[in-house]
Amino acid sequence: MKTNRIALSAALLTSTTLVPVAAVAQDAQIEDQITVRYQYIPDDRRVTSEVSAVLSLDDLETTGDSDLASALVRITGISTTGGRFAVVRGLNERYSNTLLNGSPMPSPEPLRRAAPLDIFPTNVLSNVLVQKTATPQFPAEFGGGVIAIETASLPNEGFFSASVGGGFDTVTTGNDGLTYDGSDTDWMGYDDGMRDVPSEIAALWDTTNFAGSQLNRAQKAELGASFVNSELWVVQTVDTDANGDVSVSVGDRFDFDNFSIGLLGSASYSNSWQTREGTRGDVGPNGYVAGPLDFTTFTNSVDETSLYNNTTATENTIDASAMFSAGIDFYDDHEISFLSMVLRSTSKETRRTQRWDNPSEIANQIDSLSWFEREVVFNQLLGEHTFASLGDLGVEWRISDAKATRDAPYEREYRYEYDRDGNLTYNPTITSSNFTRFSAVEDETSDAGLDFELPVVFGNYDVELSFGYAQMSREREASQRTFRFRADSDSYVRDIEDSRIDYLFAAQNFNTEGFYLDEANSTDSSPQRYDAVLETQAFYGGADVEVTPFLRAAFGVRFEEETDFNVRTFAVPGGLLFDRDVAIDALVASSTGSDRAIFSELQDQDYTLPSATLTWTFADNLQLRTAYSQSIARPQFREVASAEFVDLITDNSYIGNPFLRNTEIESFDARLEYYFGREQFVTVGLFHKTLENPIEERIRPVGDTIFYDYINAPEATLQGYEIEFEKVFDLSDRFEGAFFADREWFIKTNYTNIASEVSVDDGDVVIVNNGTLRGPVANITAADTVIRDGRELQGQSEHLFNLQFGFETFDGRARGALLYNYTSERIRSAELLTFDSAANEVVVALPSVIEEVPSSLDFVYSRTVTVADADWDLGFSVRNILGDGYEATAVASSAEVELPVDTYDVGTSFGFSISRTW
């Protein structure tokens, strides 16, 4: 039961030695022979029945990736969304589950329940398992796969290590970038209090809506003047700094009679910059606004090229993490450990967009400033025990408590217009001319589990029984409040309309004639806060049977009960606006027939989920795995909350659909594995999934405003194949010299082909939310009016490809590799359909947004050198050598013209590091 609980899962063999089988003598003159299978099959693949992949410390050293999200794309069938969330076999982060030492991770992201993997530094990991076939011990939410993270184990001896590094890229470093002052401690990733809600506002925060007539004009002007001015308003152009990072780790082990104590601690800090220059097109009710510009009404002093929806954004990211682990081993069969981890990532972003605004025919400059603090605090107590007197009964237990927070104070935006002379002026009549937003997310997750494994013998069969219990609770609170500075008198502002933003909003301009504070959302419009809860409990049981020395079967079932799943939205201040449980109960009570059956699926559900795998080693080092499983995927909290939130990466506004149903998934897998040498193999896998009620993101107009929301498609299928190949070889017989004589070369490559299809049959229906944010209304409507039959799943790429070619010296003191990663295009947001009464058919009103993720060619090299009788580890990397950029586009259905929605350059980055261990 020791060490890798996840990788071994419930499939440990009763023996991990090679399995010899005596061959029958062919004749009297031939001696008995021993046929050995498994000679080259690695333990981590031999001891599990599941289709899985393990990312080890050696893999991380080879690729040199600094965070988990970057490392995962090297695994077959894995890509990421925005470089942060895992997409397994074309199913986005909604269909994946992240576990840390067996416990679920919370998320600080307002739009996702999945934990962002870019905040996990690789120096705190021991290995990562990506399992693609469901098994009973894992949570029922298992679509594409589970990402099981194991933290670094306790040391065998005392050590201290330190590392420093730096880097730069061709687009950002030393070039013009954007920033703003902020607080004195921004470089640490912490605000010094400057961004706190002003005390005058905080005193009224829970009791007052700042719109309407609750406050008089003079009070609103005084409150407006209380906001921080120039430090959090003015955009500055600077020469962008290089990147830097530092990390330390320390550990020791103390041995006593019959027990040992281990301690391990690590901390890291990094400060990096990235500038993105490109084009961003907005979505309007009549299409994508990113076409050719018409400046015929302007003088030649306005540069048309510079106003082609150009966007420049500079992001300063400060990451910090700390981990402490303590454990005790006693009597060789028992271990208790405690883990405490803090992961923190702060982003300070400044963005400037210059664009032509159709159909108003106004050229704008829009400046945006933001500050996001993301933090995950994770505490866990684990126990692993083996009781020899009870037939080697293995017992594992875990208790964890985690909190993820995201604080975004003083997110600001303001816009100026170009006049006919090409000068920038401020127009107070535009209600969206400025805003100051405060938003926060707090996500708490607690987990408890108890697992048993018992090896037994039934007749001639070795069987390992497994059974256990798990309980999980996840609670989330999310809120946002948006304020604007308004002015009723155009004449007052006209005198200062060309002033710099901090002069425009100087304290003296907040008065009964000038600016005053207003709140963007009143109690009569959209909700500004929601809370959500998900509670489950589960029992599972399974068995791993050695049918013959070369045939193993693993099967089991998981019973998972959804004891509570609810989302409530609120006005701030104000009372409850919408309670999902109450609304659904009312729908079930008031409906009949098929409608009632559909609405009943929205209530808390219980699931019985079987799974089975078969592993057959039918020839020397040749294995065939087959698997079947049933699993589910629940809607994320944000997807069912009827509150408006903005994706700050894409600027898209989202509203939830409280009437989403759980997705039910049926999976079939098969993989053939041939191991033809040490660390050498080729595998070919096939997979097929049927998804009932898959959740899709779509475009949804509300009046003249474009939102994005979610619906259940009736059904979708996903199928494909995966190929992996790894080989090591010696080039010394082909080339002369020490460079080829002292090292081993390797090639690792994998390819995944995925095809998916959303199916809409006659008579299929979906539940759409046709109400307002304040009052959602469930409407059962024909599916073919909102979903196009036959299109691929949103977020799914058809092709995924990885290639690694490199070497490692026999003494392990040098290694290098070329790395290539390719992900083909995929749908970022699904199209909007509408009924054309003239043609009497459903047509595409707004096309899908298609994104092309940058392909990446990287080179990494590391070497250990001896200086002053001490070993130093040096590292060097070049990322995105080809300089590939990001593109999200849409094809205007009226003219078949491809319009840019979001494009930017990434650039080539260079990094270096130096470390030493004492």
C-alpha cells in the first residue's frame, strides 16, 4: 500500500515480480524451459488494468516544464484550454476531475469548477497519473479522465536545494509594454491595501444599492471622490522587464527504533511578463464587428491601420507557492502524513484597444486595468496501513479541507473617442464609458475517504478485493459589484473632455454639477451574487482477479448519491432572487407526462455506475486491454447560476442556465501494447464514448447585448484512436566522437485522432432559459432550433500530436531534447441558430468561434557541472521556436468572410536556470 496510491489504485498484483511459467517438455531430449513474459513491461503499466499514462519526475526533467498544465500536453490525448485547464480526449475541463493525493481540488476561477493546473509548480510533484478509463474508487464525475496528482514524498535523507532562473521572450522583454502604478507591494503579488473598497463605500456595502434614489446627489458625488484615482487609472508605457524565479527545498529524515519521521518543505517565487499584440473583434447582434474600417468621415490625421481593432495587453504574473509535509513510518507497515500547501498566482494586466465601433461609426480607445489574486490553500491528513495478521489487509484513509479564493478589486475600464481631428475626448453620455468592478470567489471543498484492499484466494484464483466510502462537500460564493462615474451635465464635462483620465476624475470634479457615483446593476436588474453547494456520498466495491498468469480482470461498481446540488442567486443588497431547488420542485409539481419526466432529471440524482477492464498478455511483452464504464458529468456551478459574469480573458459575458441536466457517459476502450525493450514500446488504442445530455456553450443575444449561456444537447458521440511510440537507441556505431559514445538517444511520439458528432433527432427537446437574469424561465423547446445536427462537440480538436527527440548521458549529468506539440483547431463557442420564416428553415444567425491553439517547437537542455568540488545543475530552454501565435476567428455567414475575433503573437522565449543540492 506504500507510496503511489493513485497509480496502483485497486489493481496491485499479489506479486510484483516477473511471472515465470514452466513450459511442457516437447520431448525427452529437450530440457524444461522457462517462458518469461512481462520482461520489458514497466511496473507502472503492468500493475494496473486501466488505460492510463504516468508523468514522472524523469519526464518533467526532460521537458523542463515549470507548471503542470505545460507538462500535461506531452501526454497522449491531452491538450489544454488557455494553457490552464486540461482537455482529455477532446472533452474540455468540464469532463475532467483533478485529485491531489486522492482528494478533490477546489477552483478559484469564477467560470469553472475545475482547478487551473498552471498554478501547480512541478517542483512539488512526485508524479501525475492521467487515467482515461473509469474505476469505482474514483468520483462518478469521470468523462475524459481523471488527473491524479501526487505530491513529493518524504525524503530518505537530509538535503537542501536552491534554484534561480530567468528568461525573456522576443515579443515582450525590452519592448514597449503597458502597466500602471498600483501599490508598493505589487511585485510580491500582494496589494498593500490600496485596492480595498473605500471605507465610505464599505460602510454602506451591505445595506445600499448605489443606483436609484437611496442617496442624494451630493452623497453620490462624495462617494465617487473616495475611489483611488491616478495610481489605479493611468496607463503607462514601459520597457518590459525580463522574467525571474527562485525556489528552495529542504528535507530530512530521522530514524528511531521501529519508526521514522520525515519532514519536507519547499517554496518558490516567480515574476514574469507577457505582452500580447493582436486583434480583437466584438460580437454584436448583427454579427462580428471586425470588418474593414470606414474613416471617410474623419480627416487624414486618424491612422486607419492603427485602429483596426488593435489590442495590446501586458500581463505581469507573480506566482508563489509553499508546501510543508510531515510523516511518520512505524513498523514498516504504517504511515501517517500531513500535507499543507499554498498555491498563489497574481495577475496584473493592462490592456489598450483601439477599434472602430459599428454601427455607431465611432473610433474608440479603451483602456483596461485589472488585478487578480488567485490562491489555493490545501490541508490533508493521510494514513496508509497494512495488517499482516489480517491477511495483508490494506487500509487507507484521508481527510482534507481546501479553500480556493479569487479576489479582483479595482478592475477598471474607460474609453475615449477620436474626434474628427484625431484627438481623444471623453463622452459621458455613453453609459459604459467607465466602470470600476469588485469581484470575488470563495470555493471550499472538504473530503473524507476510507479505502480497503484485501488479497484473497478463491480456489485457484488470486483476487484482490477493494471497497470503500467517500464523502465530499463543495461550497462556493461568488459576487461582483460594478460602479460607474456619471455626469448629467454635458457642458460641465465638455470643458475637460480632453483631460487625462486622472485629471478628468480628480476629486474637485465630483460635485452636484459634475461627476457622481452610480451602480451598474440595480436591484431590479441582474443578480450580483450567488452561492452554490454540491454534496455527495459514495460506496464502491471491486475485485481484481488473476484469471490466469496472463489474464487479469478488474470489475466493480460505484454507488454515488447526490445529497444536495443547489444554486441560489441574490441581488446586492437585497434578498433571494432565485432558488434552483425551489424552482425545479415547482416545475415537477406543475408539469405532466414527458415534461415532468424531463424536469425530474433536474432533481438530485443517485447513480449506480459499473466498470470493468480485462488485461490479456497473450504473447511475450504484448498486452491487450479492454474496458467498459459508466460515469457522469455535472454542470459547473457557474453554468447553472443565473447571474452575469465576465470572462476577463475573452471579455465575453456569461449567464447560467439553472435547468441544465447531468451528462451521462458510456465509454468503451481498447489498447494494444507491445514492449520490445527497456523503455521501448508502441501502443495503439481505440475509444468510443456516448454522451447523453452533453453541456454546450452557445451564443445568446439578450436585446442588443450578446451573452453566452449553456444548454444540453440531446446526445453526442466521441470516438478516436491513439498511437504511442517510444524507443531508445545508440548512435555510437554511426557517428564518431565522445558526443555520441557516452549517451543514449530517445524518441517519444504520440498522436490522437478524435471525431465527435452532436446528434439531434426529430422530436428531441432541450430546456432553454428564456427568462431574465432576475427571473429564469424554463422552456422546453425543439432541439433542432438551437443546436445544429452533426457538428462536432464544442472544445474538441480532431488532431493532437507530440514529438520528443533527445538524449541523456549514461552518467545522467546531461540531457537535451527537441519537443513539438500540435493541437488542431476547435470550437471555442458554438453558433447561434435562428428560424428563417421566409425560407421556412433554421439558419445560422451567428457563426461559431473557431480557435487555433499555437503549435510549439521547444528545445531544452540541462547539464551538471563541477565547480569548486561542487555539482551545479544548469538548464537552458527555447520555447515556441517557430513563433506560432493564437487565432480565434469566425466566418461571417452573409459574405463567407473570415473575421478575427481574438488574435495575438506569442513570440519565442528563452529561459535559463542554475541549482544546487546540498
